[in-house]
Amino acid sequence: MTRVAVALVAALALAALALAACDPGATPSPSGAASTVRGTVSPGSLGPPATVAPGETPLVRIDPSLLAILPGSVDGLSVLESSEGDADAASNSSLARIADAAVGALAIDPVSGNFVFPLVVHLRVGALDDAGFRSWRDAYDTGACAGSGVVGHAESQLGGRTVFVGTCANGLHTYHAWLAERGILVSASAGGDRRLGEVLFASLRP
């Protein structure tokens, strides 16, 4: 389970920092990078969204209604909200520059280790362009590959939309779809021979 947590946390931190770098006035936050050394996810730790201490305001609002764009299950595995994904999204000041809401999710087979770890982002109006989307993908993939390196890029038609697919030397895959008409960005890391990332992106709801 360690690589599941590292894949999302590192990918989110690097991708958000890459987008912030596209903004001359942006000041990257160290909180995202620091979160890469936090604890790991386990099935028992998946539960309600992360909470914020009284008087504090999350930098990115966690909106569970965004889960509606994801299928309820992939290859028989339930897609559930992830408290780890929520916590990292909510506290990332660089992500807050492009997003006004987000939610993390996870589907995993604890026996085989197959998993998909999606993040759904509701973008601020005009916050993303083609160059920014490319920077997001490149940095996210670097983080998800966790030091092993990105060894491939491809485009695939899944569910009637273009999905950008990255391949890591460590066997993980990444997936990205920008639903510009809805102001939604969906990114995910996935591992295992069941290709859960492809199943999930082919089943995104309209």
C-alpha cells in the first residue's frame, strides 16, 4: 500500500507546483512536498473526508459531489472517497490557484494489489490552458513514477474522450482527462494487471 499513497501525494504535489510555476506571481508551498513523507494508506484508514481544525479554512474545498463523475465501481471494486487524497488536496496552496474544489477516491483489491487512485478537480474559470494541462500531466507523471522514471506517453480514446496515459518504469500508469466544457480535470494513478485506470476513464459519467 505504500506506493499507492506515494503515487498520489507526490504526483499531486509536483503537478500543482508545476502549474504554479506557470504563474509568475505564484509562490509554491512546501506543504505539498512535505506531505510525501507522511503515513501510508491502509484499508482501515479509508473513511470520512479529512476534517479541518475549528477556525481553519481548507485551501481547496473538498466536494464529495464531484465523485458523481466517477463510476461507482471498477471491475467489481467499489470506488470510495479517500481521506488521504482529500487531505492532500485540501492543504495544497498551489492547487488552490487553479481549483475551487476537489475530491480524492480509491478503488483497490487488497489481495492482488490492483488499484486506481483518482483525483477529481473542479477548476477555477480560465485557470487552465493547453500549456498548463501539459505541465500538470508531466509533473503528475513524474511524481507518480516515484523516482523510477517515465518511460512512455500515449493518447487513448476511452469513453468517447481523449485520455492521456503515462507509463512508469515501476509498472504504474497515469491517466488524465480534461473535461473543458465542465471545468473538470480528472487524473489518476493505477497499478496492476486489471488495468483499472482504463476501466475507470472509460466509465466516467457524463
